[in-house]
Amino acid sequence: MRLSLKPFLPRSLFGRAALILVVPIITVQLIVSVAFIQRHFEGVTRQLVHGVVVELALLRDAVETADSPEAALAAVRPIADTVEMTVDLPAATRAGADLRDWSDLTARPVIAELRSRLPNVLSIDLASQKGIVLLAEQTRHGPMLVSLPRARVSASNPHQLLVIMMLASVLMTLIAYLFLRNQLRPIKRLAEAAAAFGKGDAVPYRPRGALEVRAAGAAFLDMRARIERAIETRTLMLSGVSHDLRTPITRLRLGLSMLPEDEDTLALLSDVREMERLVDAFLAFARGDAMEEPVDCDPAEIAGRIVENAARAGQSLEWESRLDGPVQMRMRPQAVQRAVENLTGNALRHGDKVKLTLSATDRGVRFVVEDNGPGIPETQREAAMAPFARLGAARDPNHGGGVGLGLSIAADVARSHGGRLMLGRSESLGGLRAELFLAR
């Protein structure tokens, strides 16, 4: 089993960039704190302690050469006053444990250095009196207690360098955070503009940021303009084709209406009607929702209109809403209605019981159409969403079927709204289950 850090890493670009920024700063702080600060203070401490040991040696020599404790004390006091020390001889002390505060950064090296250089030390107290070192040493006249300022043996306020370093690091991290956010904001806006265009909404966008981001933004605008021109050109061309085709079809219809009504005439009229239906379906598929602007609307209203249209046509369509309340979503209502009507029309054509269900989540809205018809085999569901795909004789236009564009139109509308069309088997009705998902 391989261990991977990927699940623990941030997924957003901003989070990863911030991680790249913060990790080196923390690493440098640790290295500087351990490798430099510790060695620096230990070196300074050793130098200071060495000077104090020399002075303590003078005091000890003066005590050891005296004949009595009183003479020793009289001989050592002038020297102690000169080196800013206080001597108590003989002192009421005995060997014991050394004392230091847990937060004292330099106490350990001070005690270790004094112990190594002064073999007759009884105890070292760095905690009883703030800023004072109490050192007890054994002499021939008894224990000698020497007190001296703490600044004589260690650097004063060693934590100040750490605090200044941490504050400077926090300040620089904050500045880098603001700069990084400003640099990543144009990328986020570019992603939002691309996502909106993928849903068919051309939001205003202006390239900003670094040169590479500006180049990507300019390329996106150029691509969006070319796609919009291609869609507009296709729509205008198909409108012209529609006009050119409808004129001869109308002439054919008028000519056939003047002929006697017999089997051949009725068959030709049926062919003309099929031609009109084929042209209308093709234009609806090719036009898509290119001419409709996205607006904020309630998907429940769209579903309600579909149910009303089915009722006016004498069709039975069961309707269920699973929304907790009113939902406003930006979409192309006519395109969505056309897509859902294609799904319900296919379901009503192949089954006698159809159910339309509407639900919503934080990610999007779902229109689910279920029927009790024969359904579509799993191996053919992907092919069924291709343009002009007709599966079997039951879906032949001459036998009441469509022209094979209903699912294609629904899938195209779903993709233009950032969603997709999914086909499956209905658990409740046993037929086809078509789920149209529209992303928010």
C-alpha cells in the first residue's frame, strides 16, 4: 500500500500557491532557529561564563589563602565589589539540585558551563531571584555563596530575536498573501467566464493580471468570438434553408390539395407532412438555444407549463415536485422546456404511464422523466443520444416515431447549461429513466 500526500494537499490553485509560499518560510525559520540562534547564544554564553569563571577563581584564591573565615571575607569583599559580585562566607547552604525556569532558553548551557569549569560548585540557582545568579561553592572555610547579575553569564532577552523574526515572517507572509491573491484573481475570473460561456452565458470579461494570464484571456475572448460568429452564421444559414424548403413544400401541399382524394394523394400528403416535421425538428436541433438569452427563472414554472401543455393535448403526465421552496436559476427557459418536452414526448409515445419529477440540490436542478415503456438497452443508450438515431421499428417515423432528434436536443441543451443527460432504467415504472441535469 503506497502512502500519498495528495489527499491532504489543497485542491485549489490559491491553496497550493499559499502552501508553496508558507512551507519555505517555516522551514527557514526552523533552520535559522536551530542552526544559528542556538549556536549563537551558546557561543555567547560560553564566552561570558569564561570571564565569570576567571573572576570566581580570583575570589576562591583570596579565600583559600586566608587564615580564617573573617580574614577570607575581608580579603574577598574588595575584589567582589570590583567585579560586581556579592559574597557570603560562610553561607548557610549545602549541595542540592540546580534551579532554573522551564522557559529560560540559556539556563541549561549556563549551568553546564559553570559545572564543567568549577569542580567545587555545590549548587546553581537561576530561578529564586529574577536576574540574579546564586552560586554556592565549597571552600576551606565552608560554603561560599556568590551572587552576580544574570547578564554577566548570558545574553539578555534572547527571545527578542525569535519574536522579531516571527513578527517579520508573519508580516511578509501577509504581504505575500495579498500579492498572491491579486495575481490569482484574474485566473479565477477567466475560469468563471469560461464556465459561464460553457453554459451559454457570455459574461463581460477583460484580460488582467500577468502577461501569461492576459495572453490566455485574450485567446479565450478570441475563441469565444469565433464560436459566437460560427453559431450566428449557422443559424442564419439554416434560417435561409428553412425559407427555401418551406416554399416548395407549401407548393406541394397546395398542389396535392387540388387533386382528387385517393390513396396516392393521401400518401403524398403524408410524405409532405413528414417533410415539414423533419425540417422543423432539424432546425430546432441545429438552432438549439443560440438565439435565447439566459434569464433567472423558476424551474417549477417550466415543469408546470409542460404538464399543462400535456393536459391540453389529452395526454396523461404525472407530476411531482421535490423542491423545498422557490428556486431561482439562470437558464434558457424555452430551450429547457423544449428539452423536457422532447423527453416527455418520447416517454408518452412509448409508454402509457409517464412521470415527471423535479428536484434540486446545491449543484443544480434535475428533471427526471420515467415511463413504463420498453426502455432502451444499456448498450444502446449512448448511441440513442446521437442525432437522427432511431432504435428499432417502434421508433420509425412511418410508425408514429420521431426523427431521432429528441434525445439529441435534450443532451445539447443540458451541455449548454453545464449539465448532462443520463439514461437508465426506471425502478418504479420499469421503463426508461431520462435524467436532465442542469448545473447552477
